[in-house]
Amino acid sequence: MDLIGALKKDPLPKELAFPRAEYATRVKKVQGMMAEQSLDLHLISNTPNLGYLTG
């Protein structure tokens, strides 16, 4: 079975864990905290933290 071909033909539906406005609020909050600390990069390696930003 060609999984890649099958997914290209019938891709998985995109689902959001929370509304886009909530996503934007969370990202803006993190970006604000980064700006306060003069950070250009925020590396997320902790799964719960990644889930907070991405759902």
C-alpha cells in the first residue's frame, strides 16, 4: 500500500484543538514575553508546552 499516495489522494482533515483566536492569543502572549527578554528564538522541547501553543 502506498501510504503517501493515499494521503495525497484523500488527505486527513485539518482539525484545530481550539479556536484560531485562542491560538493567536497564546502566540502573541509568548511573543510578548520573548520581546521583553530580547529573545529571537523560542525552542520548545517539553510536550505540554508544545501542546499549549499548537493544540
